[in-house]
Amino acid sequence: SQANWLFVLLVSITMTAVMSFGILFLRMGWQADFFLIWFGDFLIGCCLSVPTGFLVVPLIRRWIDRYTE
């Protein structure tokens, strides 16, 4: 469904933004070019998290459904 597709997309992007920001901040601290560095990391993260969300989330959902029915 469209709602599920949008949910996976938005969760993947949001989690990538929060995690890449937090990890970069903890590793490097605040710097003048922080947002430029973060944005590059964020884009790379989205290239990994969005496809993973669409491939892994349905598998996990099926696995959970199978063992919780």
C-alpha cells in the first residue's frame, strides 16, 4: 500500500538523519563545516538505509507474523 511505502521511506530517511548526525557529532564534535560533512554522510546513509528498509522490513514483518500468530 502507499501508506506502507511512505512509512518505510520516511522512517529510513529520519533514522539515517538522526543517527548520522549523532555519530558524526560524537566522533568529531562541532566544527565549522559540520553540516557539509554530515550531509554527505547522510546521503550515503540514505543510499544504504532506504533499499534496506524496503528489503528487510517486509522480511522481518513476515518472520514476526509467522511466530506470533
